Amino acid sequence: MIVPEYWAEARRQARHRRRSITVRRFGWSELSLEAAQAHAEARVQQAMDAILAGESLPRRERRTHYGVEGVPIREQVVAREGEDVITRNSYGALCLNTPDVLFADIDLEEPPSGCVLPLLLSAACWLGVMAIVGVNANNWWMGAAAATLALILLNWLVVVVRRVRFNANGGAQRRALARLEQFSRQQPDWTLRTYRTPAGLRVLVMHAVFDPQDKAVHQFFKAVHADPLYARMCRLQHCFRARLTPKPWRMGMKARIQPRVAAWSAEQANRPDRLAWIADYERQSPGFAACQYLRTFGDTVRVHPRAAQVRALHDRYSRAESRLPLA
């Protein structure tokens, strides 16, 4: 895992096949801004040479809070806790990044919904049929309206039945917990500390540490239906990650943190408007929790010291043991 303190961007321009091309690349360093700039210059020159040699490469690297392949997490570093790093993400929340303590992020299933497009297509078909067969011009619209109403009622009934069945099977949370319980029965030596988040579940694996590239990690993600974007981030960034503080809009904050970019400098981090937003965020966030502890599956005695260390840090920042509203 690499979460650098310093970032820079370099740019190269050249003529290629009678066209001007511009290439940009990021550079990073744990040491200094100058070292990050030198790294950026080396990477952009390497990319330009490859493109001029005929290789198909992107002209620039996308700015995303998760990062892209070959580029580490590009967020403001707030604190370092031994091997773990706390960063502030693109919308202002604090995130824990750890190289070897396994977190899984699980989004809950959406309740069944209706089928609007088939409904509209069916109504259109009814209108077409009535026009073709020559229904009396004075009452064809009444037949069309009745058919459409019948389709609406049928659609509503199907949704009601599907949702009743969905809830009878325990709803989204119970279904997700059932998958964790099934995994725990199959792997009884695993210890799964489970939390509720606003949109799903978070699992902290306590019995061992893991390399994000381990096959066992990806099998676990697949078994518990972990968020595919999160699983991809773990693989690309060689780390595991958990949001520690609330999402600002869930606390009712209207203003957004500035600047909302992924590359950081001391000038950006210390902008007065940014610091004012962070101060307001930190005044409000103690009234909310990022997640809430639910239960532990598996062997509750077998706990790895590193996992215990990360658990204490995570639970303190996220207020997981409180009964505060989730945000």
C-alpha cells in the first residue's frame, strides 16, 4: 500500500504523425514535493516515448477518489497510525486505509420494483391493436384507458407480491447476514465482525491478516457479495479501506468541500474556505456514526493483534459502539 504525502503532475507535448499530442502523468513521493515532481517528469517522459513508439496509452490519468491502476490513492493524508493511514476523501469524510487488515463492503439488495418500460410498451401495443382492428372511434380510447389501467394494477400487484416475498425471506439485511452466516459455517476458523452502514454491511475479519492480492480474499468477496467497485479498489491499490466519519449530505450539510479534486498540495489543503468547511463538518459529525456494530460470526476468541489494533482505531473514529444515527 502506498498513500503518498506529496503529489505533482507533469506535461509533455510533441508532434506525432503530423498531429500535436499532449501527455500528462502524476508523480508522487513520501519525501518531498520536488521528489514527486521528478517522479512525474520521469513517468510522463516514459509514457510519451511509448506513445511515439506506437503503443496505445491514455494521454492522461483520470482523477478519481479510488485511483486508477498504477496510481496510488490520491487523497489528503490526515494522520498515520503505524502502518495505517487516515485520509480525507473527495467529499470530506475520513477514510482508514490499511495494507493487511481485511474489510469487506457489502451493499444491500434493492427491494423489488415495478417494470415501467414493459408497461408502456404493452399500452402502446393495445393502442396499435385497437387502431388496426377499427374499434369505434367514439369509444376506442375508453378501451385503451381500461387496458392501461389493468396493466398498471397488474404491475402494482406483481410488485406487492415480490416485496412481500422479499420481506418474508428476511429483507435485504437478513439476506446479507445469511450469506455471512453460511460462509462462517463453511469457514469456522474465520472471525467476521459485522457492522451496519447506511447502505449495507461492513465486515472486519479479525482472525488473521491478508494480502489484498490473496486468492482467499477474492473468494471471500465473492461469497459475501462484496461491492465489486470496492473489491477492484483493493486489488488495484493493494489495501483495504473503510469510511470512518459520516457523509456530509447525510448530516444535512449543503455546502461541498473545496477544492473537490483528487491531487493535493499544501496550498490546497490549507485554503481558508476548505478549513472553514472542515471545521463545520467536525462540529456536526460527533452527532452521527459511520457504522454500527451488529454481531460477530465465527471464533470470537481467535483475534490477530494487528486486527485488534485496527478494530480499536476503526471503532473509535466511526463511533461503531454508539447508538447514534447513521450517516
